[in-house]
Amino acid sequence: MVSRNPSAPTPQQPHAGLLAAPPWQHAQAVALLPQVLRLTAPNPGLMTGPGTNSYLVGGAATGWIVIDPGPDEAAHIERLWQFAGGDIRLIVCTHSHPDHAPAARPLQALCAQRGGTAPPPVLGLPSAATAKASSHFEPDRALADGERLTLQTADGRVHHTLQVLHTPGHAANHLCLLLPAEGLLFSGDHILNGSTTIVNPPDGNMTAYLGALDALDAACVTHALRYILPAHGHVMDEARAVIAHLKAHRLAREAKVRVAMQARPQGTLDDWVALAYDDVPESVWPLAKRSLLAHVERLQALPGGTA
């Protein structure tokens, strides 16, 4: 059973659709809650699963915040605009990888072209110098850790508040978003459903990734967050249990990496991946080597190195 902070707000009882798992399709938005829609981009694949989940938070009275507009795919961008009724107030990117952020500027331009409201600002964190060229990103404004993003009705009443949490590890500029009133955590790529995210140095860092998991767990306690809405895959229940399982899995993998390094102290990543990832298909090893390197760097930085 997940413990809760008795002083934290109690989220509203979610609609049944939050945990429903309809067949994946890309033409229609799924109403997880009346104020939370999910539209999955048509970019399925090994790295993206069914595709990138773009989320819309808000309503007709307040306009909408778009979280992770996704790849620069014209039909998906058009659908985001249509399902928001043309009233997009903010565009937020959890990080700058090519399946998350490239649609931000085209969506902003579409809003400007169609008119009705001021073009929404693109928000997030700028990509670090360690990011690949394909992940270069400059927001209109950098978000601060702990910052709150709000949507208001015409008379000034706040109806929706998202809180920003900087969660580096998968990417140096990764952030998650909390919707405490509903007990929701929008996890971007930091937590996925059905797979573990790749931590790829130098922009990825395993120590930062594990530290961010601890920060997310603390946020779950403080804000009574129960549900994780990932950028890839379905909604997950019991957020703290998911985070605990993920951290345990990462540390168990790290223990195997340590054993592999000790068994072959002069070995290469190719030598170590065969030992540390012997429980996954060999076809996945080229991807696994990225996170393997992140574990190696972390182990070498710990007191005593790999001993």
C-alpha cells in the first residue's frame, strides 16, 4: 500500500478513462479526464513504442496547455490545434529529443496564423552543450524548478495549475510536470510504461537520473500524486510503487555491471554488455550499451571505483 502525506491535498476521484487502455490510434484524442486529453503522435517504433504522447491540459473556459507537442508531423500538429479548439495558451516540452520538441515551433506558428489568441510561448529548458545537434532547443522562456503554470478563466479564476520539476538524467534539460489537484505526474521520458528509458552520456547521467527518481518520489508524497502519465505508453497507477520498482531495477542492473567490470577489468563495453544484459535480446545490446556507459561512469565516480 502506498503511504500518503496526511497534510497533502486529496486528488479528485479520476474518471474510469484514466486507466483504460484503448487500442492505440493517432487520429483522435483520448479524454483521460475532462481536463486532460492524450493525443498520440504517429511515430511508433522501437524507441517510441506506440508513439509520443502529447497531452492537453485545460478546457474551453481556460484554453489549453500542450505538453510535448511531439515530432514535426503536420497532421499531428493540426490535430493538436483542432482538439484544443484553437485555444492553446502554453506549449511545454519536457525535453528536447527529436520525438518531443520539434513540433513546438510549427504549432506556435499555426496558432499565430489562425489567430484568435496571442501565439502561445514555447516553454522548457534549453538544451545543454552536451546535447546532440538533433536535440538543440531554445524555448521562449526557460522554466524554473518549482515554477507553477496556471490557466485562468476570463474573470481571473485559476482552474488548472501545473508545477515544474527539473529531472535531469535521461537528458540534461529534462523536466516533469505535476498536476496536484488530480494526483497526476506527467513524466516525459524519465518514467516509461513497458520499458526503461535510455540514459545516454554525455547528456544523460545515471547519478542525476537516480537522484531525480528520489525527487519524484518526494513529490508524490508532498502532493499525493498517484498516477503517472508517460510520454510513451499507458497511464500507470500507484506512482510511488512504480518509482520504487524502477529504482530497484536500475540498481540491480548496476550491480550486474559492477560484476561484469570486475570479471573483465580490461574489457570493453561490448564485453560488459554481454554479461550485464544477458537477460535481454542481443538485438537490444547496441541500445543497452548507452545506459551501460552511464552505469560505468557512475561506478567509476563512486568511492573505490568498481571495487
